[in-house]
Amino acid sequence: MRLTWQLARRFRNRRERSGFVSFISASSTLGIALGCMVFIAGLSVMNGFEKVLQERFLSLIPHVEFTAVNQQLADPQQIISASLEHPNVVSAMPVIRTQGMVQQGARFTGVQVQGIDTEQAQAIQEYMSHNTWQSLLNVPNAVVLGVKLAEKLKVTAGDTVMLLVAQNANFREPKRVRLNVQGTFEFGGQVDHQFAYVSLATAREMVGIEAGATAVELKLTNVMQAQQVASEVGYSIKDYVYLDHWMRSQGHLYRDIQLVRMVMYLVLILVLAVACFNIISTLIMTVQEKQRHIGILRTMGLRGKQIMQVFVWQGLQNGLIGTVLGSIAGVLLTLVLPDLMSWLQWLSGESFLASDVYFINQIPVHLQLSDVILVTVVALIMSVFATLYPAWRAANIEIVQAISH
């Protein structure tokens, strides 16, 4: 093993071969390094988007939701109790969700109003100031608007808005409710343009119910099991409800991330395949150049299996160097990618991710050791496979023909 490794290193030495073969060999190493670097950085970005989706976006979007078929739930407490018995359910919260229109003279603006239990709804608190949250708890008819919605309505804390809310499905005249604006929240995306939050008591007065709620929202430990939990819990509920979960309404975001991930796997295979073709070309030309050396080694007692090992080691050296350099470069690129993208945004004067559309304003990254190991193993395996045919040809060269050549 040591002898074949040393022979492979000698054959790979640039002083022992032509400049063109050295160029092809360097190209294969560079191709593998670039493929590993780009793929590690790309997977880290996909992991970042997936992490932001689960930890940020789904903090406001209910994982599972049971909505009343009629105007309100008959027994929301029974739904909450049945939901909390499921091992995957973290919390269950009653809510009242309705749509209304803010009237400003002859102008009307649509808004989605959500009445929340202020004792349980802690997620939205992170996106508003402490004073705004306390006002939502204590001030009667208080409302907190999305920051973009407040800008569109041209209102600030202390102003009042007139909200028109439908009383039932077949209404003739909407109910008018005057709400006191206590501040704004800033989450990002369309939520800031459309949503408004009020307390559960204010929402009940708006929709005309004395107690209860119109829906129950669940938070799960594993958001990927939302559909399964919705079915399992839904069949144990006595009330007539609509079963809904985030994968039905917002699942396209997750599917898009997985689609891009699959495309990146395909790109990795193609990039590494091109680099491995260069390894094949390098070894085939090396075998042609080193026929006399191979013949002499065979006459000295080196078996065909060992000759094959020599060229496998030689090709693997290219793959190993490229993989190590690419993995290190990929990790470094991942670590500096957010700052690099921020610098490019500043330089171009344009935002790559508009926060009012994508609910984030910079490229998220999340480096995982498993991705680095996966890329490294795939690159090394493909490098080994690329060496097999040239190594087999070298092992089957006729000794007399090789020496005479």
C-alpha cells in the first residue's frame, strides 16, 4: 500500500509529466473544489430558509387550525382539551378571526382582524414594543396594526380607526366599531400589509358573540406532522369544524425549498461528473505516457492489481485535494455569506430580498456538519469511480509491448 501510494505521488508530480496533462489534472481538482464549495454554501442557504420558515414564519401562522362551520364553536374548551392530549401538541389557543374594512371618508381598506388570547399569544409580542403590548392588554377597543398597513392608512399610536365588520353571512349593513390604535408590529411579508390584532374580548364584541371563539389554533413540536395531527385530533372533536394546517395554506414555501434542494443535488452530481471526466482524461493520458514505466515495474515484480492501485491512488489524490479545499472554502463562504450579500446589496443599491415580500431582508444560512460530510463523501466516491477504467487499462498493458514502446 505504501509503495503504490509513493508511485502514485511520483506519477502525479508535474516534473514527471507534460504540461497539458498537468493542466487537465489541475482542472479536475479545481472543478471538484468549486463543486464542493458551491454545494455546501447552497445547502446552508436552503437550511437557513427552512429554519426561518419553521422558527419565524410559523410562529405567527397556526400549525393546525380548527375553524367553526357555524358562526362560533359550540365548545372550544373541549377542542383545547382534546388537542392537548396529543403528544405532538405544545399549545392550543382560542382565537376569533374576521375580515373587515377600515373606513376613511370615502376610502375603504381591507384588513384581517385577529382576536387573540393575550395571556397565551406570546409569539406576536416579539414583533412589537413592550408599551404597545401592554396597551393591547389594558386599553379597551385597542388595536395593533401591521407597520405597512398603518403607513397605508396614515395613522399612528393614539389615532382611531373606524372598522366595518360583517355580522353574519347574509348581512345588509355591517357593524361599525371604533378602535384605538396603540401601535404597530413589524413581522415582514404580507402580514404587515394586511393583519391587525385585538384582544379576544374586543373581537367578541366586534363579531357579536358573548363567549367562546370561532377557531382554535395549535402549535406543534414537529411542524412536519401537521396534517397527521389535524386528522388525529380532528376526529376526536365533537363540534363541526373545518380542519386546516399550515402545509395546505403555506406549504408551497416548504415545497419550493425542497425543490431547490433537489435541483442543487442534481447540479452537484453534474459538476462533479464534469470534474471526474477530467480525472479520467488525466489518468488515460498518464497511462499512455507511462507505458514504459509500467512495463519496467511489471518486470520488477509489481502485479497488475498493484498497478491498478497506483492509478486509483493518483486519481484519488486529485479528488482528495479538491474535496478538502472545496469543503474548507465552502464552510468559510457560508460563514461570510450574510455579510457578503449585505455588502453587495449596499454596493448595488438594491435589496435582493424585500422584507415586505419575503418576511426577511437578508440571506439566511445554517451550516450543518451532515451536509459537509455528505458533500465530501459523494465527491470522494465519484473520484474513486472515475479512476477505475484508466487503472484497469494500466493493469492490462502487455509487458513486452509496454517496454518496446
